[in-house]
Amino acid sequence: MINLASDLDGTIYKGNKLIDGVEETYRLLIKKNVNVIFTTNNSSQSPDVLKLKLEDLLNQKINIENIITPLKLFKFYVDHSKYKLYVYGSNNLKEFLKNSNYSLTSLEKSNAILIGRKDDINIDEIEKIINYVKKGKTIYCLNKDLTYPTESEELPGNGAVVKIIEDNMKIIIKSFGKPDFFYTQYFVDSKIKVDYVVGDRIDTDINFAKKINAYSILVTSGVSNFLPEDSADLKLNSFSEIIPFII
């Protein structure tokens, strides 16, 4: 069986809109016995929410085990009994962590901080986080994507907040997103061999492919890349064009 890892935002959909041709291409891949693994850096929505979204957009049942997110990896690698977490992120993120038996608390009472994504960047909150990290609190982030694509524009992602903190403190924050250590290690630990990686970002998707020795396919349907696009093995306009190169 061929294992194909596909990004979501900018590759399968933008916001709540499926990219043209994706549904038909996905159906054909499944028909040809290609196992599609959805590898996303989305940390504002839980795997359950992403499953429902994909099923609605693709009109297909989706195995939740085939949805790999930073939240899933955080749960896999970080013992819930070890930390009292302060979470900078969406309500869906917080609800997922609570349901996964993590103890969420105030910034003052926490012993670890987790950076996710909010719709609006809160500078006052970020400054308080920096002060507490300087006092010794552990800090993690769910990914370092500077932007993410919506139906109409690119908006600031997790990485925008992470960069403010890292630049201020001259530190490197451990990340659970592509292409960083935990994301790559999860595929090793789970014994998942990926043959192809499809995505719209050089810094995350294509670099992830290189780290796991997979063939990389860059699609131009998502974000604008700031790294050279010729580092991808193949460049296409969209997910809908991949069939001749996979089958």
C-alpha cells in the first residue's frame, strides 16, 4: 500500500472551502488503495473537529487515526500528570486538553505554558508569558507557522506569537508541529512509512518530507513561500494534479 501524507490548510481546503478537484482526487486515491494520512499543523481545532470537517467536505468517512495533529502529538509525548498548563489558544484547544485529562490553570499557578493560536494576537498576554518564562516556567508551542491560509487571505499563525517570544528571549521553543522533532519522531515511533508528502509550505511540508525520506510534492494553492520552491521534488498547481505521479 502507498502511504501519502497530505497537508490540510492550503492543500485540501482553505478555511471552510474545499479546493477545486480535491474531492474527486481523494476518491480516486482511495479507490486505488492509496492510504491518505492528513498531516496538519492546525492546533486551534481538535482531531475530532477536523474529522467532522473533512467528512463534510469530502463526503467520505475518515479514520481519525489518519489525522495527525500537534495536539495528538502533545498528548502522545507529554504526560498529563506532569504539568499544570496555561494555554494561549482557542477554546477548542483548551477543551481538547481538558478532555485529555490535562490540568489547565492560570498563568500564575501554572508550571508550563503551551502556545497555540488565537484569532487575535494579544500583546499584553504575550508580555506576561515572557516574564513568567524568564522566571523559569517551561514553554512549548504547537507549531511555528508564521501564517495560515483562509478563503480570502493569509492570517498570522502560531509562529507569529512564538517568534515574538523567541526573539525577545533569544531561545528556541520546542514545537509539536511539522517539521520539528516530535512530529517526525511520531512517524518513527508509530512505524508509519510515508512514500509521498503533499503540501503548500516549503518550511513545514517539504522539509518534513525530507526528514522522513519521502518524495515531496509542493502545491501552489495555499501560502506564499519565502524559501526556494525548487527544494521540492515536484511542483504542481493543486492536489487535484497528483494522480499521474502517485498511481
